[in-house]
Amino acid sequence: MKQFFAIAGLFAVLSVSAQQRPERKLVDPKAKMEMQKDHRFDHKKVKKQRPSAEQRVKHFDQYGISAAQKKKLHDLFESRDREMKKEFERRGKEMVKSKKEHEKRRADFDKKIEKILDKRQYAQYKLDKQKRFDKKDSLKGKRAQSHPRFKG
């Protein structure tokens, strides 16, 4: 008898919950994709804004730089921005062709920063830069591991 009431109660709960659920409408997959596309964020339309020279120089304040060093860094960042803009326009929005070229530019830029900062400041700058790259690499690894293509 207890089993009968238990089964009857379960049946009653299921029938009530089934009535409260909205009916599923069959939607054309193409129409569904279009509806979802309207609500997605379009990354192509939003341009990434690089930090200004002032903002990048402000980052160096933590190393205790002098006003003369600030001025030199500001000029260095502005000249680099102008150089990159010319290169970007010259190549017609094409990425740097070779990794070696990019690494050479980065090394030259680091040498210029090293000339501006003293040894203590430059050592701290290199340490912070390495931390940033390590953090970035660890995030890339986590993204790659969680990506369905990379799951085994």
C-alpha cells in the first residue's frame, strides 16, 4: 500500500511539473543562428586601443625614475608608436612577416630602455616584464587545455 501511494505521489508530481513547463517550439537552425548572432559581441568592430605614451610612462613610476628619465621614456614610446604606425600602414595591415624581425625590434627597444634606466631600475623592469609574460603564457595554456580541440 505504501508503494502504491509513493508511486501515485511521484506520478502526481511529474504530471504537475510537466504541465508547468513551457512548450518547446521547433526553430529552424538557420533562424536560431541569426537570432544568436544579433546578441553576440562583435570583436571585429571594436578596435583595441593601445595605452598612450603617458600611461606607459606612468607604469615606470614604480621604479622611482627621475623627470629626465620620464621625458626620455615618453619620447621613446612616442617614436616607437610613430614607427609602428608607419610600418603598419606600409604593410597594408599585414602582420610582421618574420618572427626574427619582431624579436630584433623588441631587443633594440629594450636596449634603449636599458640606456635610460639605471641598473636597479632596469633589473626590476625585466623582472616585472618576465612576470607578465609568464602570467600571459599560463593563461594561454589554460585556454588551450580547456579548448575542445585540444582535449584528448
